Amino acid sequence: MCAADVAGGLVIASYNIHGCVGRDGRRDVARVARVIEQLDAHVIALQEVDLWPTYGAESQGVESHQVDVLSHLVGLQSVAGPTMERGDGHFGNVVLTRLPIRAVRRLDLTFRKREPRVALDVDLDARGTKVRVIATHLGLLPSERRHQVQRILEVVSGDDEGLTVLLGDINEWLVYGRPLRWLHTRFGHCKGKRSYPAWFPLFALDRIWVHPGAALLRFEARATLDSKTASDHLPVRAEVSLSGWRDAARDGETADRQMA
């Protein structure tokens, strides 16, 4: 799949890689890279990535620079969004993409004194169609997630240009929780697929929403031999129609004219 190969639609994925530590306790960046390659996606949001060492910290080898190694192994551009600094380096979210990058914004979602959280807000170009990708990893407390979802919805409010994709580890265990209801209202309902824990999935923590909703063709959790062992989450994958977005936009324009 090449950078311009979007005529048949976009493939978008999200994957919490758990610092590349698998079920067997091994930190294996190459194994995670294989999972990413098998997704064959134009855009992939990663969570729990070791980004780069803290200045002056002792090097722990190339695997401590996971964002650079993964980007190199899978041949994709990377955009990093650090969320916190630990003793040995920075940790956070990454967007990997084969599409041209037009703009990058970082949205602070930190709630009170909880663990820092950030959303990467990236504009991509899919053959002239703007694709806005918001990649995040939400908090563990219900009140925290409610705050974070409200903040995201404020940011996307009124933006109907092109496609908007929200994806990541949403950490919402409650099927009828308010954060999911709010997101379904804005983006359209996306049926959850169980993705955690990877070896025996019980919970649909990892999600992908697309606006307009008519553009979302298929959504799945990808269970393979590698993905069941490479992390504690399975990756999720969505197929998105560019023509579906254009059809929805035309329908909206027609409705506006009829109401005028």
C-alpha cells in the first residue's frame, strides 16, 4: 500500500502496545512492528509508547527509543505526543501514517491531579480530502473520562470539513456510560469489539469513531498469533470510505437547500 493508494478508502487502526511488553513478559519491538505491518493501515494510533530518553538518562538500548524503531521498521512517518516523563524517559501516544501531514496539535486532557493525558490532533491529506485524526488514551476514573470526552467534543464542535476520526484506548468499561453515549451522539454509533485482555478479550476498551458515521464501513479487533502475545490489548482496525464522506456531505447540502 503506497501513500497515494486511498482510492478504495482508508484503513485506520489503533493499538495500545503496552511498551512493547508482551504476555510472555518480553519487550519485543520487532514483534509489535509485525502486528502493525499486518494491519496494513494508512493511519495507526499507538498508546503506551516509550518515546525518547530523558536528557542525561542512561541509554537502555535502541528499544528504549520505540517510536523511532517502530517508525523505521514499518516505514511510516511518526508524530509523538508525550504524556509524562518517567525516570528513564518520556512516555505517551504516537500517530504513524503514510499520508501527508498538514498540521499537528496537542490537546491537554489532564484532569486535576490525575496522571497526565494528551490527545494528538493531526490533520492529514488523503488525495485532497482533509482527514482530522484525534488519537488519545483516556483515564481510568469515570469522572476523568467524562471531563476528557467533553473537552474533545468541544474541540471538534462545528468542524464538518472532511473526515474526523477519534480513536484510541478509551478505557470505558461501562457499555452505557455517559462518555460512550456522548461520543455516539457526535460521531454515530460504533459497535464495540472486545480487545482486552488480548489473550481472552472481555472488554471493548479500544475504539474508532468516524464522522460522518456513514463513512465507516467495517470495524474489527484483529486477533492473530502475534497480536495475542505482543501486548495486553488487541489492535482494532476500521475501513473508511472517502466516497461515503462525500455522499454524506452532498446529502447535508441538499437538506440545507430544501430547508432554505
